[in-house]
Amino acid sequence: MAWLTGLPLAVDLVLGTTLLWLAWRALSSPDLFQAVALFIAFGVILGLVWARLDTIDIALAEIALGAGVTGALLLAALSQLQPAEVDARAAPSATGANEHQAGQPGQTAETADADEAQHKPAVFRALLAAVMGLLLLAALFGLGLVTWQLWEPSSGLTQQVNTHLPESGVEHPVTAVLLNFRGYDTLLEIAVLLLALIGVWSLATASNLGDTTPEPVLAALSRLLAPLMILVAAYLVWVGAHAPGGAFQAGSVLGAAGVLLRLSGWRLPAGAAGWPLRLVLALGVAVFAFIGIAVIGLGEPLLGYPTAWAKHAILVIELAATLSIGAILASLFIGGRP
Amino acid sequence: MSSVLVLALTGAGLILLGLHALIVKVHLLRKILALNIISSGIFLLLAGLAARTPGGEPDPVPQAMVLTGIVVAVAATALALALLLALRSATGRTRLDDDNGQ
């Protein structure tokens, strides 16, 4: 059975090559829709790689967020880009800004990716490409060399985390780092999500809000799936205390449920789109910041929960964060202020 | 251990592929895809380095950093796509050519 020892390496070689190939095709295929589809496949394979690296937390988040929500966002944006670009070709010089694009017949914005900077002389372009290629190869060589030289067994911060794990209130080291030892990161991360949503809302208003009823088949299917996804999210929050899972994975599943409901035709009722929605969106940051600051009154540093209460504090923060993350992701997908 | 090295080096390759496309491609959606590929490469490199622990259990701190990074990358992608759509509706352009703005 000696040949079995080489099997893990072979699997990793295949996974690595597939990732590189998918990335290359996603970045070079002439059709944008194909590129987005390949990018989603890239996310799924990357999820498998995370599982190979024994980082199940990241695998969960990658498949729900990297492949799922990002893919849905890209496809939604593409569907809004596509019809107008066909129009620009069909009706030349409809607006002044479109003139250049419409002046080249048969060239849509997608197919034009191959010919960058046509107007420069060929020699100049070749020289530019050669210099850039050399620089990128040098960078690749440098990165590879650094990785190679760093490659000796090192326990990093595992020791410290394991020593302080009993004080953190949870038993799973990644959750302990996220919500206790490095609470700043997580608080600011939820704030970044909220900021991104404020940015998106300031750029557009959402269309198609209000009460409508989806088609019967989609309605029945989403009635089955949505409660199941909410159940999975609740399980992931609870299990995060002692196994892979937690607020971000659960929030991603909730957000994906929102995307699914939106795609199958459900709309947020007009009454819930006002302050109730905004309350849920801000809940995560508000609860996290409140608890983080309130512990100062107990003589602890900022975000340093007392050991006796840490478990409850983390659970409350995670529940609020899950709701907010799910709502923010679904609102990002809707893509405008209601 | 060497199979983790293969995946970390794949991460380095992804960073370079994305960087190349970010510079060369003119369509903005393609640039957003390239940014996402770069961030995936960085996460892979970081998680690969986290897996050097002798015991076999990966270091939890880089894992938490990668988790944070994935969520921030999604938020940044959503904002970038909204900016792209706003640019399209304001100027009709979706690409960054040298000669398109004249």
C-alpha cells in the first residue's frame, strides 16, 4: 500500500491546478457571464481546499459567502448591465457618452476585453507587456521564495490561545479568537459591513418593493427551504461555542436565505422596510459596542468580558450579529435603499 | 506537510494571476473579479502558513483573520458593484480605456 502515501499530495496538486486554471479562465474568457460562472465554480473548489487544510470554519464561510452571496451579487449586477449594453449597440449614439462604444460595430463591452489600448504603437505595447510580465514574474518568484523559506514547523499563536481558552467562555479556539481575544476585529468587521450597505444605499434606491406573491411552485419550494435555512443558521450559532460554526457562518446562511426568498419572488412588506429593517441592520454593531463598553464599568478593559459572564456575553453578541449580518447581506443583494 | 506547501504556492500564483488581470483588463466587472481572486490567493497563503503547526491543528488566529477577510471582501465587492452600476447610469461607461474618456 505504499502508493497510498502519495495520494494526499496528488489530490492537493489536482485541487491547486484546478484553482489556477479556473481563475485564469474566469479572468480571460471573452464572455462575462461565463467568467462569473467560472468564478462561482472557483469559490466552490476553494471551499474544498479549505476543508483539505482542516479549516472547516473558513470552508463554511467560503461556500456560503465567497461562492454563494458573491456569485449572486455578480449575477445580479451582470443582469443589470447586460440589456443596456445590447441597446447601446442597437441604437448608435443614443447619448454622447456612448459614441465611442457604439462607433465600433459588433463590439460589446464584454468582447472588447481582449484589445486594450489599441491606439498606442505596437512596439510601445510590446515593451510595456514585457516589462510588466518581468515585474510580475519577479513578484511571483519573491512570494514563492518567502513562502519556501518560512516553511518550517512553527506553532504560531496556538499555544497562547490554548492556554487562555478556559477564560474565553467558549471551547472552540476560532470562536474564542473572533469574539474574545480579537474582539476589535470582529466589531469593526460588522461596522465595515454596515458601512458598505450605507454606501450602496446612498448610490441607488431599490425597485420592486411591496407585497407581491410569487409563482406557486417557487412559493412552495421557498416555504420549505427558508425555515430549514433558519434552522441551520440557529444550529451554527449554537454549535460555534465548541465546534466549527459561529455568527459569520450562520449570518451567511441567513443572508443566503434572504437572497433565495428575493429571487423566488417574495418582497419585503412595505411596513417592515422602514425602521424595523434599520433596527435589525444596526443591532449587531449596537449590541457588540454596548457590551464592549459596558464591561469598562466592571473594571475590565474595553471588550474584555469578565470570565464568569463571557459565555453569555458572547452568545448575546453572536445572536445579534447573526441577525444583522444576515439582514445586511440580503439588503446588499437587493442593492438599494428601500 | 509538503501538500500544504503546494496549496500555499497556489495562493501565490492566484495573487499574481489576479494582479495581472487587474492591470490589463479594461472592463470594470473583470477588475472586480480580479480583486476577488487576489484576496482568495492571499487567504490561501495565510491559511497555508497557519497550517505549519507541528501538532496538525492549524493556528486559530490566522483562521479568524481569514474569516474576517472573507466577509470584508464580500462587502467591498457589493460596494464596488454598486459603484459600477452608478458609473454606468451616470456616464454610460463600464470600461476604463485610455481613449474612452476623450
